[in-house]
Amino acid sequence: MTRKPLLAAVCLTFVLATSGCLDSPANQLEKAKAEAEAAKAETLKVRAELELARARVAKLEVELDLAQLELAKAKGLPAPAPKAVPASQPDAPAIEQRLKSLSELYNKGAVNADEWARAKVAMIGKMPAVLPIAETRTLGQRFLDLQPLYNSSAVNADEWAKLKAKMLTQTPSEKAKPNGLEKELLDLQTAYNKSAINADEWAKAKAEVTKRAN
């Protein structure tokens, strides 16, 4: 008589396992991986949509500036004064990340060539004068991180030069911990050796970091 309950338990376990009620650890792991991948894909989608919205806003702002300039010319008035560059937001993505996301949107057809070009102009023009506190990279490291954008055609030679020129004028936050002059100079040398900056940019960058250290 004792075999019947045992047999029933075995049968029940078999039915539950084959019906999916009892997932094996391997199945649970696969499900967890699939859910993680789905969440990651959704996050990337949201980020792409956010960057597209930023690009469209940047495009509208550029068009507004151009319209105001044309209106001033038509009325014989002086050109409108340039807008003040806002301070950087602590959680704002680095310019390299934003330009990379914008390039991916262009590659996917989410923005056309004209929108892409206008958005890049707006992004470069709105680079903050003061870096966020969270920015801990040296100037040389930032030059090195910018180089892949040019190598991948996310920016052209002119845009690359303007980005580097803008970076030269940006100053670290007063609350940020300095990297030290030696590290700044060594990283700039690495950037020059790896062709991330040319000789003129290297000379200007060395003068800038030395001036800030004094």
C-alpha cells in the first residue's frame, strides 16, 4: 500500500515538471537573462527617444536663432546678442556620449543629414563653460575619448576641431578635485602621441592646464 502514494508523488512531480510548473535552475536562468535583455533593449530605446527629442529641440533652437538673425537683417537692426551658455547639469551626459547617440539615430534613419548636422552645431555651441563636478577626467583624457567620434565619422574634421577648441575653453568646477599638473601634462602628451590633438592644440592645451595650476 505504501507504493501507491510514492508512485502518485512521482507522477505528480513528472507532470508538474513537464508542464513547466517546476522550472529547473537552467530554465530560470534563461528566463532571467531574457528579461534582462528585454529591459536593456527598452532602456536603450528610451535613451534613443530622449536623444532624438534633444536633437529636435536643438534643431528648433538653431532655426529660431537663424530666423531672428534674418529678421534683424531685414529690419536693419544689429544681430541679436548670443545667448548665454548655461551651466552644465550634474547628471548631463558627456558631449561624446550625446554625439555618439545622435550618430546612432542618424544611422537608424531617425534623423536626416540636415537635422543631424544642425543638432551637432547646436550641441557644440551649447557646451557649458564650466564642467560638472562629476567630470574627473583630465583634458588629455577627454581629447582621447573624443577621438573615436572622428574615427567613426560621427563628427567631421571641422566639427572635431571645433569640439577640441571648445574643450580648451572649458574650466573645471571649483568644487572638483584637481588632477594635478603632472597628470594633466602626461595625458596631453599621450593624446598628442595618439594623434588625438595636433601640435598647435597640444601647445595651447599645455599652456591652459599650466595656467590653471598656478
